[in-house]
Amino acid sequence: MRWQRLRDQSQLNDPGCVRGGMALALARTDAMSRRTRAEVIALLGAPDEGATETLRYGLGQCHGDWRHSVLVVRRTPGGDVSRATVEVD
């Protein structure tokens, strides 16, 4: 999957917004809702950061001020994903 192939590039010092479009599509289409943590990891790979309830995936520099952005996948206490959002890291 292209998402997983771009992981290393998203972590570079000046990567551009290499996974931004894909992350926006995941957030806008609600594609992560009702997926378990294991299903999210199977689809997107291991998170760059994250605990049981929040998984964070680097996107590159998707905001105008050179800061890195992340896709944040938050899970409900019951285990299903409640939402995915794009945020500044």
C-alpha cells in the first residue's frame, strides 16, 4: 500500500506533505470508523506514536509553517475507532 511505503519519507526533515491527501480522504470518508485497533494497524501499518486509545501517523509538512502534521486515529473505550483527524504535530 502506498501509505505504508511513504512512512520513512514522511519522517524526513523536509518531506513535503507526502501522505496528506490520503489522510484527508481517510478522515473525510470516515473510513476508520468501526475498525478495531488491529484492523487500523493492518491497513496503515504500525503507528509512529500511540497508545491504546490514540494512534498517530506522520504525514509530512502539510501546514504552511513548516511543522509536521499527523493523522490521529482515536478509539472509543470499547475499542472501535471513533474518528480520524489531521492535526499539527
